[in-house]
Amino acid sequence: MKFFIDTANIEQIKEAQDLGILDGVTTNPSLMAKEGIKGDENIKNHYKNICEIVDGDVSAEVISVDYEGMIKEGESLAALHPQITIKIPMIKDGVKAIKYFSDKGLKTNCTLVFSAGQALLAAKAGATYVSPFIGRLDDISSNGIELIAQIVDIYNYYGFKTEVLAASIRHTQHIIQCAEAGADVITAPLNAILGLLKHPLTDAGLEKFLADYHKLNG
Ligand code: E4P
């Protein structure tokens, strides 16, 4: 199971990388805007900086919504660094663009996926990753984790190579549920990843071990 961090914040990316468990990064235009990154050149430089920090795939999202625009933008993003994965929305022209990039051997992440049917199309087009948004489904009282399990089942049944990248993760428990559902990858904010570390019995146990050591050793 791969762990991606879902942010464009350089400090958080470095912290996750330092932990030694990071396999990649996902970004989107909202996450870039949150960091105040604006202008095409600045955005491209930011992607390059992220690629220098991490070892794995870095998703960079196109903002075009037409086929020609996505191809032009995706090719320019992919040329920035070998770790760039072109992130493309699940729309008709997006499916065509994924097929184009897949045929060229370029990595793609099909984003804004909310149904098994959309995931099936992404796999047929040859997407490297498919990103079902579980938190946003939970927000509208749908079950995001059930969707992950459904897509994993379908992909396994037919042997699709597309990796299921569970996105829109809101908390630590989502990560555990995605692991149980068989997601290949999770992308999560740093606090959700760090939440995996925590258990009160770990803290209490460590405190007792150290107290016992210091009782005898000063
Ligand atoms: C990542 O690929 C997605 O863009 C991201 O996880 C969306 O998360 P959100 O629903 O919290 O905005």
C-alpha cells in the first residue's frame, strides 16, 4: 500500500518525506491556491521543487477542460520532471486525453471520480491511477469506502493495472478503512497520516518504561 501526501505545502511534504514512509504527492488547483502559488511559471517551479523533495509520483492537475488543451498542458507538465503524473478530470475529453497519454507511456491520475462506472472508464482508458473522492461522498451521505471496495473488486476481477488511489481522505480512520478495502494508494493530509502513530496505551506504556528506568538509574 502506497502513502501519498495530499498537499502543496513544502514543509508538510518535507516532514512526511523525513518520516521515511512517503511514496508520492497529490496536488490540485485548490491546494496550490491555498499555498498562494499563482502564475504558470510559479506553479511549474513549485511542482519541480516538490519532485526534488520526494522520490515518488507527483500529481499535477491540468486546468483545461478540452482535449487539445489537456494534451498541450499535460505534455508541458510531464516535461517538467520524470516523476510528474498528469492529473486529469473524469470528463469525456479527459478520458480521451488519458488514453492518449497512456498510449504515449505517460503516467496519469484520473481525478474527481465518484462512481464505479467512472472508474471502469478510467481503467479502460489506461489511467495509471484512479482517484475516488471518499470524503466528498461521505459529505453527501454516500459511502466512500464502499466505493473503494467496489472498484478494487472490479479491477481485480478483470486484472486492470490501474491503481486505486483513495483521495479526499479526511481523517485517520479513513486510511484504515481504505487499507481494509484494498486501496493500492491513499492520499491524505499530514495530520491524518500522523494520526496513525497515536494510541494512549503507547504513551502510557512509554512513560512507565522510562519512569522505571529512571527510578534505578537516576
Ligand atoms: C487529491 O487527489 C484530491 O484532489 C483531494 O484529495 C481532494 O480532497 P478534498 O475533497 O478534501 O478537497
